[in-house]
Amino acid sequence: MSLRKELEHLVSLAQERIKKAPKDTPKEILELWEKDLVDLELELNNLSDAEEDNNED
């Protein structure tokens, strides 16, 4: 799997985890999950073509 596809998959999983979090999920946990999502999105958005080409299976 290419690095881009892997990051897209991880972003999707993080979004679903936040969306489907139980109502009683502690605020601190939700904040950590949201930070992780932002980090993944930044990594995906900053992915250069050269990095992606070097990580093809």
C-alpha cells in the first residue's frame, strides 16, 4: 500500500473513531484523538510526490 493510501486510511479511521465515540468518552480522550487526526491530515497534506514514490510497494 502506498504511503498516501495508508495515510488516507488512517485519517478515515480517526474520523470514524471520533464520530462514533460514545457520549461518555472523556473530553481529554476526544482531544487526543482530534490532535492525532490533525497530525495525520497534516502529514497527508505535506506528502510530496517524491516521498510517495519512494514508499510504493
